[in-house]
Amino acid sequence: MGLSLDEQKAVDRFRKDVVEPSMHSLVILDFWAEWCGPCKALAPLLEKVAGEYAEKGVVLAKLNVDEDQFIAAQFQVRSIPTVYAMFQGQPVADLTNARSESQLKSVLDQLLAKLPVQPGGSEPVQDVAPLLAMGDEVLAAGDGERAVNIYAQIIEIAPDNAVAHAGLIRALLLAGQAEEAQTVLAALDPKLAANPVVQRAAAALALVAEVPEEGELAQLRAAATAAPEDMEAQFAYANAALAAGDRDTAADVLLAMIAADRAWNEGAARAKLLQIFEAIGLEDPWVAATRRRLSIILFG
């Protein structure tokens, strides 16, 4: 997924030491370093409270920021000690400011009252819904690389989850890794590949199968600008812009084509726009807004 060997090892360690235990326990994740005096002062408190709360399903995990810089960077750790509570693979509380025993226990009691933590570490049915929500949020925010890591983690936990596989394909596309997305799609079990949500991701992948070179895109843009009445030039530019990830420009061009001559090439511009809607998902806000623009053109 574009990670170096050391980064992949760090991810694997984090998954084993933090993510997997957090699927049934509340993990206190302590970011620390050997040179950090406040970290050493806080450590005995964390160890004491984690020990007292062990039967309630609380465990302590320590992460050395010097040895695992990649993981610390993913959490955007800027100072230490930094302490998070982790459950089912995601942070659920920042414990950094809980520096006394009573403060820490108070926060833990509140979390344990709300979360389905399994005392004694018994394995529940794994709930990946919070991780899926996080992946969708990160994807919507445009952070493809982080979304790739989140969806890959979900697939490790729930390999038959079609939404996670579809999310991974879309995240790889957003991260500019269309070939990797194609590899993921090709390797899917036929039943997963036939799932409608995966089919929509596959349609999105098909739309950007041939990303144009920067010079080629510029040439197509110039040709379309020079001849606004040339439908072939407009259509070629819309396709190229879409493949380059610029769906706004692609939609603008296609909508202008429909307004000018909706019957051109048997309605090719409208068909392409509908294909984009289907690939992105009809519930997407961008699709809803663009469909309204299309309706105004078609029906006034």
C-alpha cells in the first residue's frame, strides 16, 4: 500500500499490540520516550490504574515515539506524554490531561459505562462500524492515503466486508494508485466483487482507467476552449478531466454540452454524466447538487 518495509512493520506491531486488543478491551495508549521526564513520572500512575482496572477490560500499551515515529505521525503526536483511550481500533478519548489517579479513573469509569468493553478480554462479535465511519469520513475529507490504511485495517478484521473493500478501492483511486486499486478489485472473491457497493467502486475505477499525461490534458483543454462548438473536443476534454480526478470540470463541460445539444451522439454527454453519478453514489452530496443542475437544464 505504498509503505516502506519499516513502516509496514510498525503498522503490523501496532495492529498486534493495540488494534487487536482494542477490539474487546479498552486500551490506554501511552506515547512516550526514554528522554522524557514527564513520561517517566506518569508511567507508574498509568500502570497502577491499568492494573486495578484489568478485570474491567482495561489494558495498557506503550509506544516509544523514537522507535515508532511513523505511528506517532499518524496520530499527529506533537508533544509527550500523549495518552489516548482506544476502543475497536479508534481513539475514543484523550487522556493526556488526566494526570492524577482520580482524574484518570473518572474518565475510565465514564468510558466503561458507555462502551461494550469485554471484561477479561473475551472475544465479542467484532464491530467494524466505527472504523467504517472513520474511513468514510477521512475519504470524504480527501485524505486518500490515510483512508487506505483504515480500510486495509478493517479488511484484516473483517475480510468479507464488501463496504471496506469498496472503500479501499476508492481510497486507492483518491491516493493516485489506480493500478493498485485494479489489483485489489481483480483479487476479490466473485461474491464480493458482485456486491453492488463494490460494483460502484469498480465503475469509479473504470472511469479513471487511463489517466492522461499533464501535457495531454493541457492540449485537450486548449482544444476545447478554442472550439466550444466542437462536441468531440468537449467530450474528450471532459473524459480526460474526469480521469485526472477533476470531476467538477468534467461535470461543467458535460452539462454545457447537454445544454447546447442534448441529442449529440445519441445523448453521450448525459449518459457519461449518469455513469459518473452511479460510480460516485446517488446519495453523495456532490451528485445530488449536480443532478439538480442537470434537471434545470432538461426540464427548466
